Amino acid sequence: MAGLKELVESGRLESEQISSVPGDTERGTSEFAEDYNPNALKGLAGIAIAGAGAVALRNPIGRAINKIASLKKPKLDTSRITQPVDEVDEVLSIVPTKYERGKAMMKPQISLQEQIRQEAIQRSNELKTIAYQKPLSRGGKTDRIGSSLYDYIARHPIAGARKASEWIRDLKSGGPGSFKTGNPEFKNISQAVKKEEMWDSNIAQFNKQGELVGGFLKKAEEKNIPLTKMDLLYIVEKSPVNNLKMRKLGTNTKLVDEAEEVGGQMNLALDNIKNKAMALEGQGDELVQVVDDIATAQKSIRSTNARLTNQFRVVENNDFDNVDQIFGSDIANFKNIAERAAALGVRVDMDDVTRLANLAKSKDTELTRLFGLQKQQGFLPKYGSYGEYRIKGGDEYFENVVYYPKPLPAGQRLPDDFNRHYQSNYGATKPIPNQIYHTRGSIRKGGTNGNQKIMLIDEIQSDYHQKLRKINPSRDKVENAFGNEIEFFSANKKLDKIISEMTDITKKGMYQTEKDMINFKKLSSDFDELKNNSLNLANITNKKTKDGIPFLPLYGKENWGSHAIKNQIKDAADQGVSWVAISPVEYLHHAKRTKFLGDIEFYGNRFGKAGFKNYGGKQGVKRKNENDYEVKIEGFTDPNKKATLPAAMEKLAKQYNSEVKTIPVAKSDPQKPFKVVKSVDNTDKVYGLNPDKAGTEHVAAFKTAQEAQYYSGRYGGDVLELREGDPRLYMDAFAIKVTPEMATKPFKAYNTGGLVVNIFAWYYKPVITIGDNYHGK
């Protein structure tokens, strides 16, 4: 038997299946390919009276109109021929031969219901097998972040239609919470179904008392609609958490690396000419002028490199300048100086000069094209200049935004204050709709051997959920419009029944009685009434959803925070990164801005803990009260408690053959000894930092002192020489190792099942001091 999803194959709701949080590769294409509209689903499937089958037409009302017009069930259009053929050949290919007719007559005939039952069993077994072989992959569709709810439903032993109350009973039992597919390769990986996933998929919404308060199954129970596992899996697949995308915003640091290489070669060549010129006896005015021009040319080249470093590696400016002819007149000046010096008797290898000038020209063209393409795509970072939210000095800066890529159902739109970032059309970054969260960070060196690639996460923020926790933490005003088509399934079933009764009457032909004719008119009237009621229902549903707060998934910092960590681990695996680390509060959040309790409890310190000993209100740690005012906490933070993100990392490490620990992370490239540094206020003894590792933030690093000094003079900061092996090159951070299992096996989307409980209640409540064990909740 085909379920809802299978029956919409001929009219997909989306142009392609979307794995949970893949890279956003649809650059240059429309974000809003097609609406999710439960009031007129293309290919919407209605459930038959027996609850075991469905037919795909444009919508339930249109489907019923077609039926009543013809007084017979419509059939799916089937394409017999995929290539154009002659009409006669087509007829011959369709008409069965005598042999085929005889063979068909010898086949045992089975009823439609039996055929449906057998198909249902076959499909059910296929789903069970795939869920066993590829857990958390939503039937083999993703290897990134998948669904345990999907596997639980797919592995259910009953193939046919069941009452909604039976599904509800199963989901309320302890089965989902202890569920495992049984695959031995996933024996250490949690596959438990969290109630939060049931809530977000709109399958079933349970309150903290375990009572069913909403969702698809509640409406199905009220309307006595039986459902198969395929029907429920269709809803799970349409859940927004299973259709998220990630937009990766960053700069192409190849611009900086290759420009530095070319600029460095030109400066070395100019140094060589200068030294030879100054070594000549009896220097005339023209030769002195050449030496002066060399200094000017070298300054111009350093200016170009400093600008590219500041714009593309440090990402200090959000307004990305146009890069036309990166070296511009530098190449012409270089050749002119070499020719003049040679004419004045300086030994210059003009072949080498020509080679280097041509190399610079080709790189100039290539890099200008690369930047122009990146800027045109609108995938450049937007908030690099907000230095209080990041640690500078990394090799590559990034901003990753996870979002739902299509318009919300039923005409819902997020108010501006629910998505405060990435909304403006100004600048080099395209607006991004329906953001779940964004992550900022950098790629660096460090790790156990000092030269591994490290992804350092500076910030994870969810505008939507942070706004929601302030205005409606219980989420009782949130309207989840995904899956609202259950109302139309109900109408579809009733239409089926009306058509069936009308068909029975018409079959009587001349034997119809006056009572039959009266009944036929009544059925026709009932049909019209049902049609109007369904349309009214659509209006009521739309009004309700528009009046409520639009829904987005992953409520609670434990869910969206953990999801972000999993997503970054997958991204790190794609890039060959060895460790994913969290910027410690003593280097960032409490060193550069207000020392919020929420930050240390979310990000943690370099040991992954939510506090330091004897560190609290007297040391400036604050929280926000019920009026959103900053107030100092009472007591101290808890140095023994795991912070939210490190705790999530620890759980993943146990499941995916990994480890978590404090590792050294380079403040800037260790192979570039000349650093531009700025002061950071993190030398307080309460942090317990080594004096060599405290007090400074690296802004940029260079191969030569001249480059560093020029950058410092133009953009600020002090120049410091630090050679490889110097402990001042590194800071410590809590990190998780990226293992092969993390690269190949999917993660589970949900970390906890918060339901309607206000998991942020600690944010508002008065704090209580319990000796040194205070933890701010």
C-alpha cells in the first residue's frame, strides 16, 4: 500500500529532498522554490475509508468534484511510454496479446483490499529493513542529522492502518524513550525518541504531565481517522527540522595567501635591486631616486597585503571593497624600477623580472575574478567587525546560518525581532529567511601535535528562540501550522463515503426508487455543504496561524545548541578538521563584554565547566531579572558543573568513539612569527591563566616584521615576535575530536525533550546561594 509520501511522487512538494542541514549550494537560485501550503497541497493524498490507501490529486475538494462529476473514482495517470513513438505502434504496445490475456486469466484473482494489504506489508518490511541498516538516516536520505522518530515509526511491527489512539498509546509508553534499531554498529549511539521531536514534527504534542494537547494524532483521534506508518512518516519527513539548510558565509583566504606570496616575491626582488644599487660606487642622483622609488613601491605592496589581510582574514570591515587589479600600479612600478636600475648599471635579471611581473598579472586577474564571484553570490560574512563576539587571529573566519528555506505554511511570517540578523539587503550578504540559529568562529592550528586543524566556535545564537523564551516560554501561543492537512484528510474521507453512496444509487439504474432519488439529492447537498465547510475551515485555520507566533523547531538551548555542535562537527569533517573547540569565556565572553551567568553556563570555561571557584557577583558576574535589567548574581558560579555545550560534546564523544579534553589552540598562525596583538582583560587571578597566555589577543600574523609594522600602523595594535614553540602562541580550549564515525554516521537531531516546560526559568528567578556549590539556577 502506498502511503502519503509515496503517492505524491508525481507532484513533489519540493524540487528535491533536503537532508538535514547540508551546505547551501543553491547559490544564485531562488530561495523560495515553492510554498508549503496544507490548504492546497500539490499531490495531497487522502485516506480511504478503510484507512489503508490514498489517492493523489490536487486537493481534497477538487478530488471530490472530479468524483461527483463522473460518479466514479479517479485513477492515477500512468505513463506507459517514456519516448515518442508512432501512434499505431503505441496502440499495439498497449493491446494485450491472446497469450497475455490467457496468462492473466490463469492468475489467481485477489481482492483490492487483499492487494492493498500485501503491498502494505511489503512496504512496511522495506522500511523496517532500511531503518535497521541505516539508523538515524531517515530511510537512507541523510548521513548528517537525522530522526529517531522516523526509525521508531518505520520499525513498528504493524503494517496496516491503526486507530490514532493506538499510535498515541505507543508514543506515550516507555518504548520511544528506550528505542534502538538493534543495529550493532549503533549500539553505543542514542536512538531514543525525544518528546520534543514529536512536538516539532506535529505528530503529537504532550505537556509535562504526559497529556496529549495537540498535534496530528490528536486531530486524527477526534475525527476517528485510522493511519498507517507511511502516513506518519510522511508528516515526519515534512517536519521543518528535517528540511533545514545551512548557508556558509566566509571569505576566500586564497586571496590573501596568494597575494602575500606574489607581493613577497616582488618585495624580495626589489630588495635585491636596492642592495645592488647601493653597493655601486659613485651613485648619481638617478640611482638615488631609484632607491627612493623602491621604498615607495614596497610600501604600496605592503599596503595591498595589509588591506587584503584586514578584509579577508581578519574580516574587520563588513563593507567589502571592490577588488579591481589587486596590485594595480604595483606591477608597472616594479617593471619600471627594474628597467631603470638595469639602464644605470645595476645587474638585474630581466627574464626573472618579466616572469614575476607576468605571474603577478595572472594572479591579479584570477584573484579579482574570485572575489567578484564571491561578492556577486552574496555569501560573504556580515558580522566580522563585532570583535566582542569573536576571538581574532584565526586562519579563516566563518559564519554559518541554519534556516528553513521556504515560506512558512498558512501565510505565516516571522516578525523582524525574531530574526534580527542577516535580514538587510545592504552589503555583501543576502537576506536569509526563517533562521533557527547562527554560528561564528574560525579555523586555526593546534591540537595534540600543534599542527592539527581546529575549528574554534566563538558564538552560537538563536534570535528566534531567545525572543520566544522572553515573550512566550511555555509556547502556548505558538502555532505549528506544519501538518494541518489532517483536517483535509478528514474531509477527504467523508467525500469518499458520499461518493460511494451516490455510486451505489446510480448502479440501480431504472430500479431507483423515489426514496433513492431523494437520498441522492441529500448526498449532493451534503457534498456542497462539506465543500463550503472545508473552505471555511481553511480560512479559520489560516486566521489562527496568522494570529499566533510562527513555529520553528529546536526549542531550548539544549536542543538548538546541541544541534549547532553536531552541525559544526559535520562541517569540520567535510573540511578535514581534527578538533571542534569552544572559545572559553575567560578569553572571550567574560573578557570582552558583560560577564553574564548565561554565557559561562552555556559555553563554559577552558575545562568545559560552568564556573570558577569563588567567581560570582562580587567579581562582576550578572544575570537579567524579570524586567530585563542586569543585576549581579548572589553567590558564586559552580566550578564542578558542566556547561551546556561541553556536556553535549561529552555525550557525543561517548557515542561516536571520540574524546573530549582541553587542548592548545593557536592564537594565530604559528608559522608567521610577527604578530599584531591587542590587550584583553583576562588577567584576573580567578581565571587561573598562565601569565604567558593571558592579556593579549592576536589580530593578525605576518612573515616579515615590515608587513606587521605596516598593518599595525594602519589598523592599530602592537607588534610582537613569537617563534614556534613559544607558549604565548597558544590558549587552551575545551574540544571534541572529530572521528571517522562522526563523518559517516548521522547524529540525532534532538538532545532533550523540554516540551512546554520553561527551560529558561532560571534566567528570571531569584538566585539562591548554597555555599560554594551555587550554580545560578
